[in-house]
Amino acid sequence: MEQVNVINRTMELSECASEWFFDEKYRCWCLEDVLYTEKATTPKFQRLSIFVPEPYMTKGGEINQQGTMNGYSAETVPVIFENNSAGYMQMPHVWLEGPRCYAQQYLERGFVYVSCGNRGRETRDADGRLCGKAPVNLVDLKTAIRFLRHNRAVLPGNFDRMISVGWSAGGAMSTLLAVTGNSADYLPLLEANGAFPDERDDVFAAQIYCPIIDLEHADSAYEWMFAADHENEDSPAGPSGVMTPFQEALSAALQKRYISYFNDLKLVDPQTKEVLFVGTDGRSGSGYDYLMRRLEDSATDYLRRLQSGMLDEKYSPAEYLAGEYEYQKEVPMGGPEKKDVADLLRGHAGPGVMPGKAEGDRAQGNTEAGQEKPSLGDLVSRPPKGVPFKGMKPPMMTVKGSEKSAWLSWDGERAHIRGLDTYVLQHRRRMKPCTSFDTLGMDSGENEVFGTNEQPFMHFNKEISEAVLELKDQFPEEFERYYASFAQVKDDAELKERIALLNPLNYIGTEKKTDAAEHYRIRVGACDADTSLSVSMTLALKLAQAGKDTDYALVWDKPHCEADYPGEVCDWIDRICK
Ligand code: DHB
């Protein structure tokens, strides 16, 4: 049985004063490997670590009321709560210098920093039973926030100024934490999870990177954005492939559904107050234009920064447009030996959401508990003391930039992009097949998220069953193969509820009673193809429409990652907290 280090015997951190230690390099006090619920089923992933900049603490875990940094004191300093969720999987809390650790910039700015782990779609308890299906990931994080608040008297930091941070599935979690604060919907689950019933789980603000949300509309959104591209790359989501005639028809049917869904949202341009809609061709209308303007804003921002020498990249806008530059990117999947044949426009640059192809194996029932390949969460967990961490930096390669005049131009003031289809075909091609989230083989990460403890993988998108039904006469064989299992989704009330608990859009501008955060900052890589760019745009527009302070931008040429320019998230936190 694997040894899991836990420093607290009880839920009272007052008993752990002697466990705080000082990190010389980061100049901070650390309290690591804290279990945040007494009812932990899988302690390895239900722990957190707290890092406190030097001025707010003295030896022995004592709060220093006099210490100040960047204008904050132990009483006023914001608390960053970064979840490490990835792929909706079980993930550990991070350690300084460990993989996926983003603590440094926050600590240097004087913020208290908490890294939190959570269970996920593949988690099993000590008896080998599944126990991390939706919305457990979120419930764990809410439990951790309540635990921190319960201990606030012995922790430096203003726990009314908690800033949630996360990317991808973690961006989804960050969004959900912010919009569902103190919602009664989660109370029975929180109670069963050992959360403090009288503590709050709301946050003050959320930094959201590349959120993978609105999962039940993500398939149709994907077909809308990537409609022009009928090939997908080799990625953690599955092998490369070319659409079959059935998939082409399905893609078109889903795109159509997305256009109606988007138009029914009646989103409004925050500046002009114009209602945003997408034309029936999918490539016209104010909603389409709005996304294209955001892409152009992103390119404009990048080219202006290039022009003024603000970036590490030292080439000029003209050189960038002409492709006369080189950059580093992850080696496309398949490994370095494939790099000569790989299409360099492609290559998923995300976190490697599932090493190997364990997912497909599990969906097919090919592996037993205990025999599975290690999960990403296991691979990025801290090894026991004395055992060195091998690291898992993805291999990088130097790539020559591409010539961009066919689709991108720059008049010295503003960038212009010819259209979404050319952007997709020339710059960021399709990563996932059709269907992309609720897959035909029922073997995606999301299928596992919405499984139950008894049935590990399940369908969850009823739009797909409707589209398959529409195509019955044209594709009778595929109808036979897929319809019945997708159609089950429609009548499953329990599943419907779990889907609803995991979709932040249900909690924004609706009747639901929550203590939602006031401030939101959304950043998404303009080269993120893990989900449609319209998904995060919709989130931003819904938040703005609900009167929330929303700062939304695409970050040019960044893939699926913590897409940002250095220091800007901390500037934002200073702005909203000072
Ligand atoms: C993540 C990436 C995905 O493509 C996805 O479907 C879900 C989660 C992630 O990186 O967390």
C-alpha cells in the first residue's frame, strides 16, 4: 500500500504549528500535505499545501501582524486558491519546483498561495470502488475551501479575498467555484464528503484559463468552429483520423444545432448592447463577427507588443507575418521519430491529459483495477522523501514560422483575419474527431466524467442522439450502431442532475441562489483546439450580461495552457483587491 504523507491528525491546523517550514529559495513558509476532509476516500488526492510569503509569519507558524509586502498585511493579503485539476482526472496538490506549479509569480507579488488536489473520473477508494464521478471534482474543492475558512484564525490571509485559479478542467472548476458559491445544490454532497457545514465555499474572484465547460454543448460547438477541417490530429483525445461520410453529415447536423443553441442564448455585446446571433451558414452574423473581432484583438495585441519590443520574441511584425522566425513547440504526438512526417501545423500542446491509451482500454473493459497504467495524477505526484522526481517535460522542437499573408494582415494599427475557416485550416487545425467530447466509441475523458460508480463510461449529450436520428435514413447502419446508447441519455434524470451541477452556465444570470464572485478574468490561447473558442466567449458574455466584472481575451498563438502575458494576472489581482 502506497505511503501517503499527511501532516494533520485532525481538521484543526492550530495543532500543526510546528509543521511549518521555511523555503529559502521562494522566501515563504510552507505547510504541505494537509488532508482537507476527515472523510477522505483517497487521501493522496484530497490534500492541499499552503505557502505564505515570509513577512506574514514568524517561526512556529505564528502570524506576524506587523509584516507587510506589496501593500498587504497578514490580515489583508488575498489568498490564491489554485486547483490542479486536469482532464477531469484525479490530481495532486503541487509542490514548489514540481510539475504544473505556478506559485512563484503569486508569492513574489506577496500573495498567500494554496495548491489543492482533487479526486477525478478514474478515482477509486481503498477497496477499488470508483468514487470520483461528476461532480466529485468540484465537491472536493469546495470542501477544501470550507476547510481553509474553518482554519482562518491560524492562517495569514484575507479569506474574503480568495481568488480561484485553474486551467482547462481546472478552468472549469475555477469557473464553477466562482459562480456556484454557497449554492444549496451541493450541500448533501458536501456533507457526505465531510465538509464543514457552517463554513462558506464562495470566492471573491476567478482567474479562468482555457475552460472546458458546457460539456453537453461542446460537441456541437466544436463542429461549428472546426467545420471546415475534416481531419483530426493525433492527440491525447485519440488517434488522428479523417471523417467518414457519416461523420461529415453528423458534423453538419451538430453545427446546425449549435447555431440554434447559440442564438437562443440571446447574448449581448457588452459594448454596443447589440444581440449576438450567428447566421444559418455559421459564418455570418454579429455573434460570428464578435468572435472574429476578439481573435483580431488578440493578434493586434501581440503584434503591438512585438512592435514595441515588449516580448521575449525579438522579431518584427513584418518578420512574423512573413514567417521569418523560429519558435519552440511540443513535438507532435507519436514522439520525435515522427517529427519529420508530422504536419507541423498540428501537434497538441496541452498537458497530455491521459498518458498512453488507458482510457480506451478502460472503456472497453480491458483493464482491471490495480492493473491500470498510472494516472496522470500519479505521474505528477511527489515521490516519497529521498526518491528523485523524474519530471515529465514534454519534448520540444524548433519550428520555422509560417507565411501568413493569405489569412492575416497588419496595417500597423490593427490585425485583420480573413475568416474563421481560413484561420482553422491555415493556423490551428482540428484536434478532436467528430464527435469530440461525447464520442461515438463512448471512450472520452468526458464519457468517464459522467459515468457512475457502477458504469464507468456513459454518454451525456442528447443533441447527438437527435442528430443521429435525423440521419437515420441516410445512414441506417450507423443509426443501428449508435442511436440506442446515445438515446439513453434523454430519460436519465440522475444523469441530468449531475450534468447540471457541472455546467457553470446554469448558475449565471439564472434564478439559482448563489454567492457568486464579482470579478472574472478569462484567458484562452488563440491556438487552443481542445474546445471551440465560442465556449469561453459565451461564458464571458453571460457573465458580463449578469453584471459581473469580466475581463476576457484570447492570447495570441498560445495553445491549451495557462495562456497569459507574464505578470498580468497578478496586476489584475492587485487591481481588484487594493
Ligand atoms: C482537458 C483537456 C481536454 O481536451 C478535455 O476534453 C478536458 C480536459 C484538460 O487539459 O484538463
